[in-house]
Amino acid sequence: MEGSEELESSLLTQPWASVRFGESTFLAKVCFRNTGYILLISDLSSVWYESADAEAVGQRSKELNKRLTVHVSSFLNHLCNLMCPLLAGQPGATTAFSCHHSPSGLRLHVKSELSGLPFYWDFHCCPAPLEMVSRHLVRPLIQMSLALQRQVEELVSLLLQKDAEIEDYRESGATLSRDRLRTKPFQEETFQQNFMAETLSRICSAGEGQAFASALQQLYTAVTQQEAKQARKRHCSEDDVDAALPAETTEHPHPPAPSQEEEMTSSSERTSPPPHLRSPGCLQPRPSQRRQKGSSAERFLPIC
């Protein structure tokens, strides 16, 4: 379980990449370790994943590659060398990928070579749970949108400052040496209207699977790294709270029972004669009174 969680945490900071199998375009990300791998793939209508440990990889490799007798780590390393170029947009010339939908999910078939022998592999992907989809796709996209919005606001502010600087130069008598460099003052509202009417339509008609260009991949990685850092902080804080709770509850679970001496003192106070019948010696503070004062002061001491 710990290995699977570690793999998914490592997968979080891996950016999505556009891949194409036949006529279908997908977004995919994958993470390989010596302990196994985890693959996440989506056609923007559904999301599938597979997480396999070293034992599962070894068992499947025996079923698909009976002529190959190599260590599990060699299979994982070979799979990594096949998938990483695919996600980078440079699949190997001797490697073939095919994708097949099934009632239980998605199967990605790989055909290649290893040590001069045919190599086959099947990724058996099942529907991803909603929490995984949210963590790897929905929340990062929302955070990316907010980051890009903030970036646009800062760029607009910078453009307005540049316009004010240019206007100051112009009022001071400065002129352009090349008239083709002249620009109109930036109008944010006009820019937004033109963007919505022209640029946005071109972006949306570019087709599915084009959502993660290299610049956006960098932004996705930066956003998810921040998410992973915050998750580690929350995990450490929860551990500190869990460690502190037992100490608080076991320090004084029940009030201490009164000692025999205190019980005898309380009994003697109840049976002592009234003040007018006491001897002069009784006017001195009784030992029990001194103990009460001492015990009252002890109640104000910090509990260690």
C-alpha cells in the first residue's frame, strides 16, 4: 500500500502529455519505479488508470513473454524506455501501440523488442476513482486557471505602466526613429472583446488533446509541486496533533483520590468544638489549615 501511495504522489507532479493511438487522441501520464508503475490516461470523456507492483509485473511478463527470462526491474526499465519517448512525442520506430475499449475499462497494447526477442505488454486500465481525477486533473486545472488569470492581470498592469511611460516621453518631445514601431495605447476592454470573438474560437477549434503545450506542462508541474508541498505540511500537522492527543488524555485521566490524612483532617474539623469553647492554643492556625493553604497554592502550579 505504501508503495502504491508513493507512486501516485510521484505521478502527481508528472505533466500530462498528448498521445495518439490510431485515430484517437488521449492525455496520459505515467510514473515508473523499481517497485512498479502507475499509468493515468484520459480521452477527455473518461479517465482510466492502472497501478501495478513488481509482483504483478513479473506475473504478467511470464504470461505475455514466455521466451524472456529477465529480472522484473529489466521489464520495468524497458517499459519506461518505451513509454517516455511516446509521451515526449517521439515514439520508437520499432514500437507499436494500440488501444482497445472494453466493458471493464481500457487496454493499451505494446509491441516491441527486448534482447532481440519480441516483447509484448498490456496495460489493463480500469476507471479512475473520482478523488484521483480531482487530484490529478480538476484541481490542478482550476489552480492553473487562477495562476494564468493573475498573470494576465499583472501583464495588463505592466502594459498600462509602459503606455504611461511612452506618453511621458512623447510629451517631452521624444519621437520614434521608425514609425512602424508606433503602437496604440492599450485598452483592456477592447482587448478582451477581440480575444473572446477571435482568438478563443481558434483555440477551441484546435481539437482535443492539445491542452498541454510545453509551457502549460511547466505550469502544471509547478502547480502540482505546490499541491504536494501543502499535502506534506498537512500530513505533518495531523501527525503532530495525533501525537499530542494521547499525552493530554493520559496525564490526569481522573482526579486523585483524597489521602487518609486529608480524610482524617476533614473529619476532625467536623467534630471540633465551637470557637468559644476552645483553649487559647486553639487560636493558632491548625495544621490542617496550613495544609489547605499549601494545597491551594499547589493548585496554581503548572502541570508538567
